[in-house]
Amino acid sequence: MKKSRGRTGRKRRRKQLQSFMDGVNCSHELEYIQLKKWLKERGFEDSNLRPAEFWGTGRGLMTAKALQAGDLIISLPEKCLLTTATVLSSCLGEYIMKWKPPVSPLIALCTFLIAEKHAGEKSLWKPYLDVLPKTFTCPVYLEHDVVSLLPEPLRKKAQEQKTTVHELYMSSKAFFSSLQPLFAENTETIFNYSALEWAWCTINTRTIYMKCSRRECFSLEPDVYALAPYLDLLNHSPNVQVKAAFNEQTRSYEIRTNSQCKKYKEVFICYGPHDNQRLLLEYGFVAMNNPHSSVYVSSDTLLKYLPPLDKQRNAKISILKDHSFLENLTFGWDGPSWRLLTALKLLCLGADEFTFWRRTLLGGVISARNEQQTLNITEKICHFLIEETQHVLLQISQLKRNKENLKKHLALVEALRSEDLKILQKSAEILCNLKVATT
């Protein structure tokens, strides 16, 4: 009898652990109850999706029934979508229409989000605003100490992102001031930098692509952003395929799955075939075992291992530059990319082989010596990047102990760098086998 109870207890614990790994249903939480009620008033039919907290991905949506390929995951009516049309029909509309030079669709949406958040209880969009993240993990939110640990060229892109948001803020200050008649408080305190940073990240990480017709009151930037409440709780997986588009007949934004999904499991969509650097830059997360991930080789690293006395060195660099062979040079799960090997083959051409540079760029084999030297240098670059990545991972683990406030952001860079290390180690293995095969 006792034995049986122990077994039952173990079974129950196992079941509880499994359900935690699958996801903890959050439908009963007040913010989700209010969001569903608000969506229902706008014509959203309750689907089989339930908000849940997942061990690996955080907040997401689980399915209450098994999904088959071709099934409709979600259909969100036009009335639920937040677009520039929503902004123009609000009290901000008349200010946007008369402002010159015209604001961009992006700034219009940012302004609306900030104004609605400030309105608090009075906002018609409060149930949606309540479930939006309060903070983000995109590079624009990262401290300088964390950004400096990112690999090149992501570090450069992170700095560019910070500059973009800062310039957007500076160029919009006059427009924000023009909205003063709508507010009792000073617009400078409402539309401050951190408010714009939050609104920009909300749009950058959560919008769906939906082309709107061109309006004269907006600048020439494409009007393609739409915020989709509830639908934007769906997380990304590089291993699923979906069809997503606005259905003109039903006037709804629909997502259909091309994959199966078991009952009570997390439903994923795919944001695109992005590598982890792009995912971190645009969305503030990384996907483990991402088949699209790559480690980029900067042109400085590429040239570091070449003989400095090569008389044709400058001519070779010019050729690579002219044919765009100094960027997007990578190591992936299947080893060094064709572009990386081709660039190195050209740089390794002997003085007597230089006239064959065109054939090299087309993938031709020039000589056994050239092939061998290319593999040797590729291997050296790979080992250099392995050591550099290991050094950064050591720095991160030390910082995590000393800087409690940066722990979350450091863990993100650590995940990215750990994935890079796996890719580089796999590439080193492949290169070792290639060298054996060619000797």
C-alpha cells in the first residue's frame, strides 16, 4: 500500500514537472481575462489558444487542441489591430494632418502608444497596454558594458540602433511639443526619451507586416506596421513554418500552421530565417540550436593571417571589395561558408596564380597549394574566434557575479556567445577532416 502511494506521488510530481515544462496556463490572470473580453467586444472569436508561461521561452500561447498542418491558429479582426488608421481616428489625427514636414508612420504609432500609456485608466487600449512588456532586451536597452561584449558586426549594429532611436527622438521633439493642447502636463515630461525608447521597441519587436495605402499626411517611409493584440504573444521558432497574411474577405489577420502541434504544447510561429545576431538585434532574444545561425568574420580578422609582404595584397583586397566579398563571411553549422573560403582562396593566390582571380571568384580550383593554404588560414581564423569567444564567456561569468543589475542582459549575450562557440567548434572539426581528406 505504501509502495503504491509512493509511486503515485512520484507519478504526480513527474506530471507536475512535465506540465511546468510544457507551460503553466495563465488564462485566469486578470490582465488576460480583461484582454480577452476587450478583444471579444471587437469581434474576436475565442480561439483554442491559452496564454501560458513556458520554461524555455517565457510568456507565450499554448493550444487547447492538437493542431494539424493547414489549421488556422488565429484570426484577428481588423478592429483589433492597431495601425496608423487607428492613430488618425484618435485625437492625435488633426495634429498629425497639419504638421509639416509630415511625420513618419512609425513616429505616429510611437506617439499614440506613449499618449495612450499616459492616459492610463482612460485609454481605450488599456487592456492591451497592460500586457505589453514594461522593458525590453534589444540593444537599444543594453548598457555600454554589455554592448561591448557583443560580436562584430552586431556591436556596430547595436550602436547604430541606439543612434537611430536617439535621432528619432531629437527630430520629433518639435512635433511632440505641438501636442501640448491635448495634455495638462508638459509634453516634455510625457514624451521623454525613455518613453520613445519603450514605444519604438514595442513596435520594432511586436508588429506584423501589413501594407497600408499611402497617405499624404505621412512621410514617404513605408506604412507597414500593425500591432496585433494577443497574436503578438506567439513566440518564434526557426523550426516551424506558417502562412500569415491579412485576409481581405474576412477582414482579419490570419495565421495558418504548416506544422503539427500537440495539445497543451506551445504554439510557435516563425519570424523569418534569421540568425541569432539578427534575432537579438530586432527582437531581443536568441534561439538555441538555430539552424540559421552564423559566426561572422570581420575583414580585419580575415586580413590578420595573410602574409604582409604579398606584393599583390592591396590589389586582392580591392578585387574583394569591388565584388562585395569582404562582408557576410561566416562559419555555420556546416563549416566555413563558400564566400569565406572563396575570399581566402583569392587572398592566397601565389604571384604566378594572380591572373586566375576571376576563376577563383567563380569557385574554380587553382592549385593544390592554394587549396591547402586556404584551409590552413581558415583553420587559424576559426581557432582565433574560438579563443576570443571563450575569453568573452569568461568575462561574462565574472560580470554576472559582480553586476547583479545586468544579469538578465548578460545572460542574453552569454546565450549568443555559447551558440557561437558550438558553431565554431563544429567548424573546426569539419576543417580538420577537410585537411585530412586533401593531404
